[in-house]
Amino acid sequence: MKVLLKILITVNVLLLTAAYADETVENLKIFKSGALQHGKWQMEILEGSDPKMTGMMKQAGNMSICTDIAKQLAKDYQHDNQANSCTRKVLKDSINSTEVDISCENGSHIHSLMTRENDKAYITSTTVTTRDNNEHHMNVRYTYQGECTGDGLLQFDKNSPACKMMREKSQGKDMTAMCARLQDKMREQCEQNMKNAMASCQ
């Protein structure tokens, strides 16, 4: 289950710092043309700076993100963290690609490049540098799958390895205790996402 928790945290961090939390970035041409704006998007890990983490996420099998929920989470996160604001700089803006730099007061930095692969698929290349200068890089393909099928940020295929693992490990137990070490809003979101992930596997 530690694998699932790492996935939940990783996806939360990437999404909550994404374009949804800022109108300037959300209104870029690639987003206005439909990229990751609505519905369920399958997430395929292409490459990552942490081979172990990348391998774990690939082993989890088919995993999708409900962007409707992601957008609301991002807005809630921004509202609750006004004191720790971030500055976004647009480096490139076209309907086929966008490049953005995000620098935050807490010392973290994000560089993200999104490229249109076709009308229903986009590839993102994101590098996150933490305030203690640890750098994490990941390339991900997002493919549109239609409407969201549940209430969770993460939505799994019931027959995926991740669902099989959750059913075997949980055995009817409450798995939200794994989120206990996180702080406030992140802990609440982790707990809710854990519940929803479990529900999507039933």
C-alpha cells in the first residue's frame, strides 16, 4: 500500500501546482483548445528521474485522473495557501505546446512543458525542484477517456494490478491511517483520495 500512497501524493503535488490554480495559465491557448480541461484522462508514465518510483507507477496499471475534481482541488489549495504564493511565467504559448515556469515563496520551482500529440493526447514534461534543491523529473502522456466515472481524483481499472493490490492488502481495513503524517489539507485530500481509490476498485 506504500506504493499507492506515493502515487497519490505524487499526483496531488503535480496537479495542485498545475495550471488549474491560476487563470493566467489556465487561459493559455493549449488549455483553451481543450487540453486536460474536462473528464477522465488516462495517465501513462513515460520516463522519470526516480526509476523505482517510475517502475512502481507503471506496475499500478491503468490509472486515470478526473480533471474536473483536480481543478476544484487546485482552487481549494490556492485559497487555503494565499500566504505561500507562486509566480508563474509563460515562456511559450501556442495551441500545440506551452511552457511555463513557476517559482514559489517557499523556495520550490516547477518547469513544465506540455505538447499536443493529437486531439486526445498530450505529453507533459515536468521538473520539480524543492526548496532543499532536490530535483524530480517526470514525462507523462495524458489520453482522454471520456466522462469521469466516479468521485475520486484517481480512477483505476477494477482489474488493474493496483486494485488487486489494494483488495489484497486492505482486507476490509481503513487505509486512511497511512495519510496521518501529512499536514492538514494534504492529509484530508490524501484520506479522501484513498477512500475514493478503494471505492473505484470494488
